[in-house]
Amino acid sequence: MFGSSGNSREKFQEKYNQLMEESYRLSHINRKKSDLKRGEAEEVGKQLDELDKKSRS
């Protein structure tokens, strides 16, 4: 049970990192698209927080 939660967390963390890198890259080209990517990353970050809360319970 814990192993699958760990895999989920790793996948969310990887997705978050990818979105943040893309947001940074876009910030030099198109600020609006960068802001949208940052928003997507923040949503994934919220999901990471929820997984952390569940794993502590």
C-alpha cells in the first residue's frame, strides 16, 4: 500500500518539476504562457500536499 503512494508522490513531484522548468523557460519568451504553466504546477503541488497529509495520517 505504501509503495503505490510513494510512486504516486514521485510521479506528482516529477510532473511538478517539469511544469516549473517549462514555466521558467517560457518566462523569457511569453509571460502569459509562463503564468499558465505556473498555475498548473501549483495545482500539482496541491495534490502533492494532499498525498503528504494522507501519508501522515
